[in-house]
Amino acid sequence: MTKTLIFGTGLMLMALFLMSSPATASAAAINRQLEVGMSGSDVGAMQSYLAEDPTIYPQGLVTSYFGFLTKSAVANFQSANGLPSVGRVGPATLPVLNDKMANDDGSGSGTTGSAPLISNVGISTNSNNAVVSWMTNESAKGQVYYSTSPLTTYEHPNSVDVSGNIARTDSNYRNFQGVSLSGLQSNTTYYYLIYSTDQQGNVSVTWPASFRTTN
């Protein structure tokens, strides 16, 4: 995996080069220290937990990338739990965060401030088409961004800009979504990510991944 990070004003621009399936946030324990610039499913799990409390993480973005909005949310969590508000998950914060996540009953799921959790991502391809499907833990709309070039994302306070083409789901909010990508080139690698929005406007974005069409 190769990634290029370009700093913007208070936010971070990410150019992502990936060849793996998108990570889905879970409540698994975090086994490493986390800080700005890091990425992975453990970051997504932490974001999902923090997003359950809009006073901690009002933007509620689950991107699996530790940007400056996540740093602010971690600082808010630290302040609320009597820890130094440094915005980094270090050795003092890690056990507190893991304890809180382990005892989380999920009551915040689906409420304002809680982004939809994307799971069970599947993809099928042929020479000129692909179908991307996934599930969410609450009713949501979704879209798939895709391109033959690695996707670039830019994090805003309540949304994420993504490069590439867009294929949208229908206008109904559902727990299961499927998007058909048509007119693709054969025997070609495509990069893609899923962008899901619930009825309160909370956003969840998968870590970009790739697939290859057949001959």
C-alpha cells in the first residue's frame, strides 16, 4: 500500500493507492497508538464509537482515516474523560478508549451524530460491468465513486469530496444497497469507494479498494 498525503488548511487531502477490500468499522479493541495521518479499520471503529456522541464528534464522519476532525474528536473524548486533550491516542488514552468501546451498548447507533456502519461489501465483475453491494445498520442512501486512477478524498466538516465517476443508488433509504457500474473497460483495474448517508445527513465512507474487470 502506498499513500500520498498533502496538507491543506486545517484539513488533509489524501491520495490513496490500495489493492485490498474496504475496511468496515467494528467494535474490536484498538491494539496500537493512533494519530493524524494513520488509517485502518481500527481508526474506523474508533470514529464509529466517537460519532455516537454528537458532543464529542459532531461531524460523525467514518472514513477509517485519522484526519484533523478525528483529532478534534479524540481531544473532546480525552477532555470528557479527564485526560490531557492532545488529540492523539497514546498509552494513557488507549486503555480508556478500549474500555469504553468494549462496554458500548450501541445505543447511539442511528441517532444524530452516528454515521451508518457499512458492512458485507461484495463485488461482482465481468468485462464491461461491475456490481457493488453492501449493507448498513440503518436506513441510508449510497453511491459508489470509481476511477481507473487512485481516488483522492478531501474531508470537510460534514462531508467528504471524492474524485472519480459517481454511480448512485435510488432515492430511497435502505439497509441494503446495490450499485451497477456500466461501460467499464475490459481487463482494467478500477479503484472505488462507498459513500453512505443516513436520513440525518451523517456520512460514512469506506477505505478505497480496487477490482479488475475480466477480458
